[in-house]
Amino acid sequence: MYKVLIADDNKQIVSILSEYCKKNNFTVSTVFDGEEALKKIEKNKFDIVLLDVMMPKKDGFDVCRETRKFSNVPIIMITARGEDYEKIMGLEIGADDYIVKPFSPGEIIARINAILRRIMPKNDESEKIFTFDNLEIDLNNFTVKVNDEWKNNVGVINIPYGVKNNKYYVSDLPYFTDEDSYIAKNPKNKVQLNLQADDSKYSKAKEYVEAFFKAYASGDKTQMSPFSKEVRPVKGYVFNSVDYSYFIQDKQKEDVLVNIVQVTFTDGLGLTHQENFVVTLQVDKKEETYRVQKLEHGISKKYAAELK
């Protein structure tokens, strides 16, 4: 397992990068100033270092320059300023790569892997086996194992994405869902969803769902409790908007309303991405109130026909 040192005085960025590195099976160490970074590099054997330029006590350029006196560990410099002279200076004093904030964490992982592919032995097939929670993906044999059992089920690889400066980027780790889930792609669906969102019949429900997703992205259980006891809030995201919203009245239960929705979030690095959900609402028609019974990621086949 490769060892990564992340040196940045921005604790939020350190937290996000640490999470992504750990999900990609890296062992992570973190420091928040240049002096601690240099001490860590001197005392430990790292496979790669992510080094912020602007840090207290000793900046990234000094750390890189002094590191090169005793170590050839690969260094990726990270900075909020993108001037050419800084990039040139960083590369000339020994950095292996240079990336400017804001960036996608997925891009950082790709750059780390690109450097490691160049410097590490190529005969280690274990590098092509990836594990996350109970999932193991073996690229050598093109197999997937769940809970130590081999699966041949048909599935879908979901790739979360965002748009910045009219360019698409991968905003989060890809994940598997079974064939009963998918993300709507037909542009006609979006038109239909927009029309439904303007339907005054569901205007109050739509306002409730927007408030729910604000609480959902807050990471705060206290904010979440008025909306649902079953759904856990998430951390690291800020709610931006509900882009498309389509309501379906349950045919068997009058007090159940289903909302198919696409939501835009902003992550800790200021990058946006969209996610689709199915929100099941318990409706109290007498009090005109709602409560979230269930939140599902993606759009299941059960509701797919409604979007065609």
C-alpha cells in the first residue's frame, strides 16, 4: 500500500484529499505547516508528497528545495496561484508535477497514479485489485467480488460529474448500482421535469424537498431530524439547487408522494456536480405537512416509465 504525505494549512482541503486517498487504498499522513512537512519527510519513507506552496513557518518551495538534498520522493506542488513563473520555479527546484486550485480531487488521484506508474515496478498485479468497503474489483481478471462472493450480475457504473468553465470533470469516485437503477439521460425528460416543477399542485412539496436537501447536505443531525429519522445527513457538500423535480402520487397509498429529483451540490473545493434521487414523502393532508420516509440514489425502473 502506497504512503502519501499531504501538507497544506487548509484543513478542509487536507480532509477532502485524505478521504479520496484513503478510498484509493493509500496510507495517509497529514501536516499543516512546512517545518512539520520537512520533519515527516526526513523521518519517514513516503511514496509521494502533496505539498502546498503557501504554508506557515516554511513555504512549499523551501520544503521541496531542502527535500531534494536527501530524497527523490515524488512531489506534487499545490497552489492557489497559477502564474507561469511559480510553476517553472517549482519544477526547476525538484517538483514532479504542479496543480492549481481549485482542482478536482479525482484529478489529484489521477496525477498521483500517473507518477507512481512511471516509478514503481510494473510486475505487481496486486496494483490492479481495488477494494472499497465490501467491494473488490479485479482488473486482472475483470471480476467483481461483494462480501467475498463472486458476482456476475449486470450492473451500472455511475460516474458523478460536474461542469466548470464549460468543461466536464469527474467530481467523485465512480460507484456500482444494480440494473434496477440508472440516471436519466434523455433531454426530453428534463423538459418534462421542468414543466412538472412549475405545477402549483406540488409547489409546497417542492419547497419542502429543497429545505430537506439543505439539511441533508449540512452534515448536522439536528437540522435533519425535523425532516427524517431514517436518512443520515452527509458532510463535505453545500446544497445549490433543485434542477429538475417530478412528483408521482402513489396509486395504492394516498398519503405517499414520490419525488424524482436532480440536485446540484458544491463540494469543499468549490466544484459543482449533479446527483439524482428518489424521495419518498409521507403526507399528512390534514396538517399539510410532509416527512421523508426514504431517500434513494439514482432513478429505479419502477419510476422510469413516468419519465418517458
